[in-house]
Amino acid sequence: MIDPENTARLKLPYIMPSQAQKHVTHNEAIRLIDALVQPGILDRDLAAPPAGPAEGDQYIVGGDASGEWAGKEDHLAAFMDGAWFLLPPVTGMVAYVADEARLTVWDGNAWTEAVPQDFQNLALLGIGTTADAANPFAAKLENALWTAKTTGEGGSGDLRYKLNKEAAGNTVSLLFQTNWSGRAEFGLGGSDDFAIKVSADGAAWKEALKVDRASGTVSMPATPADGFSNWILNGDFSVNQRGGTRTPGIGVYGYDRWKGHANGLEQVVEGLPAGEYTLSWQGGGNGTFAGVTAPSPIKAFTSGGDASAVVPDDARRVCLLAGDKTGVSDPFVPRPAASELQLCQRYYEKSYDLGTTPGAATASGQMLHANAAQGTQICTLHYQRKRTAPTVTIHEPNTGTAGKVALSSGTLVNAAISGVGETACQVAFTTSGGAYGAFHLYTGGGVLGQ
């Protein structure tokens, strides 16, 4: 129904044709316009009129209104000409609430945020670009800043950016792209180990770095290791002091550090720290490490200590490296020959030439102890430091007989070995008949796992 005396929305009074004192109606309309247009609200939470209001003060009546405001919840309360005017809001009316420093709008049922201060459960948000179902949050900009809320602002001064995934098998990561093609990614990809991977084309990826979640061990799967990172000694089978074979009996040492095993060759690695390792070799067949039996490469976790590594007896370039090296086709890097030999001699060495089998009849490498005095002779025999006190055997050079010393007269006498330590032992024998020189050869052991 049309109201002939008031405007439809703001209910401003019309000046009627036959009306006397038209200025009264005009002034009332001006007063209403002053209250309803661009209202500046002091507060919208009061349920009763405040004490001592100033002319022109405006409020939005709060819930459970009382006093002069009773029953006028959500109305505009304007103090004009010493009295309260209570005006119903109109749909679309916008008011500024001073104590909250925000705009509010009447939607026909309630006062809501004209410019929301809180954004909750948004389906899409695009900043400078259009978000879509695949990327519900999208931003197109040149710079972005995240800064901690200071203690003066009620914060802690810290800032922690959190990314969460549902389960260990899921992925949470940051992906870097060039022209929408992936080039680098870091995070937790399909496991709880932190990793960094890179790609040249966005399709084929290589893991560059990995941090084990349990041990903190850092590995670089795509980086070839230097020779001294290999826990296997004599992995290229270049040292063979005993003159052994690739197929010695079970428990018998052939090539240095390698002994026969029912499934090939075994090396016991000393003092391996706990963590993830990769055992690899060139060639076919299965190997075993840390309870895992499989073809090369074998990736497995060990709790640390002495560890057995078994490979086929025809394996080549055997390598045991910390971390995941399954992405490297051949991580083996040889050590310098002198270094490899020295490492092997911590467990076994001989005074013979490298190509001479211990016990051979040869003067090459013999050791001489000379003393003009007759009787018991004692000499100290030094060798490279062993991992533990070794087993030492004396061989005379003429026929290679063990436990004997050859005097200068050609007589063979017994040799007694004592005081065996990690770096030296004492050898005693008796000279007679004017013989004052003695020649002898030795082999020293200290083999881990024997």
C-alpha cells in the first residue's frame, strides 16, 4: 500500500498541498535525513541509553533493549533536540561503527560486516588472479611478506609457517616452477623423511638431498661419493695379500676383508653408525644387508654396530654408503691404491712382497736380526696398528717353515713369540755354533669376524 504522506524507504514526511506551517514538516524531514544518511555509530552493543548523550550522538540498539530503547533492538538511536529518535534500519543501509573502526550493513535481518574482518570457510580466494577448483587459493603478485606479531601487539615475536599432511604416505611440499613446469621441490614426499629433488624437464626427477627422520643422517643420493665414504674395504678386490680366490671355503678369507659365505662373499663392517645405508655392486645375483636380501642396490636401515654385508662371489665395485643411493647407477669410487692397502693392513699384513703367498721360500722381504753374542736373542717386530692384538706367525726364508728362524749357518731354530700388541711383538730364538745372524718373515692378523 502506498503511503501518501511519507517516502517509501526512509519514511521522510511529504509537505502536503493544504498543509499549514510547512516548515515544520520540512525540518522534520531534514532531521531524519541527518540521522539516516551516512550514520556514524558510536557503539552497537548498548542495550539501554547512555548517560549524558551529546546532541547528534548515534547508536545501534543492542539485544534485550530496555528503558527508552525497549523493544527497539537493531534500530538506529539518534539523540536530537534533547530526545531519542528510534529509527528502523532499511535494507542496504551502511553505518560506520566508531569503536570498532568498521563498516556494517543492514541486510534486512541483521547488521553484518560491510567489509568482513574475518574470512571463514571460503571456497575460493584469488588475489590479482582467478582461483579455481585445482587452485582454490591463487595469488598473482611480485612480493609477499609474512612478519611475526610483535610482543607489543600481543604476539610472541615468533612466526612459524605450518604445512600439514594427513599421513606419512602423503606429500606436503613446496614446488618451484619455470613457465609452469616443475624444476625443484622440497618437503615430505611420500614419507616423513625430508627431501629436496630437482628436474630438468618437470617430468624426470632426481633426489638431491635426503634427511632421515629418525637419525638425522643426511645423504645426497644423486651425488657420487668419494672413495672414503665407502664402508666396504677392498670393494674392487684389488688387494689380495693371502693369494686367495673368490671362492674360498665358508668362513675362510680369500681376498683381503672378504671371506667365504654360503651365498657368496661376506665382509663384516666394523662400527657402523645407526642409519639408512645402500649396499650396491656391479653384477647380478642377490646380496644381503641388515636382514634384506635382494639384487643390487639394497637399501636398508641398521641399528648400528658391526654389520654383515654379503654379495655374490663375482660381484664388482662393491659399495656401502650412508643414505639412499638407489638413484645412482654406480656410486663406487676407488680409493688410492696405497690407502686401500693400508686400510686392509689394519686387519692383516705380511712382510712378503704383495704377489708372494705367505709361507713361500723366498729371501725377498726377509728380516735380519744380527748379534755377535751367542745365546738367546730377542728382537721387537713392529707392524701397522691392528684393530686388536693379532695372531703373528714367523716363517724362515729358506723353506718357508712356520715357527722357525734360519740362522746364518743355515740351521733352523724355534722362534717364540710373546708380548703381542696392536703395534708390535717380541720374537725370541737361540743362536749357537758361532751363528750370529737370523732371517725371518712374518704375517700378522687381527681380522674382524675371525
